[in-house]
Amino acid sequence: MVNEPSVDALVRKLGTEEEPISRYELCVVAAKRTRQIIEQMQSTGTLELPGKQKEIVLACREIMSGKVKCARD
């Protein structure tokens, strides 16, 4: 379970005042980035992330730091 950053903080980070995102959209973005991280690890032969953190935690931290954005059609 991801406790830090919080779900509410991640929702606020991805959305805007004018167009907030839903928790579902956050889940989709985080899952997609997690799959990308796993694919990158498999292609490079990496077995573990630094600090033995989980891929989903890294994805959430990237969202919070602004490295991952939510693209809307």
C-alpha cells in the first residue's frame, strides 16, 4: 500500500483547479507508468529498484515530482 504520497495529493498534482482528475484516472496513469517501469527493468536486466522499493511506489513518486503527466484527449 502506498501511504506517501497520499492519493489526494496525487490527484491534486495530476489535475488542475479547472479540470480535476478522478481517482480512477490516477489509477490508470499510475498503472501505465508502473508497466513501463517493469518493461524497462526487464529490457535492461535490472532485478531490483534502488532501496528495494516497489515499481508502483516509484511511479507514484514520479507523478508527485511532476515527471509524469496525465494527457487527456
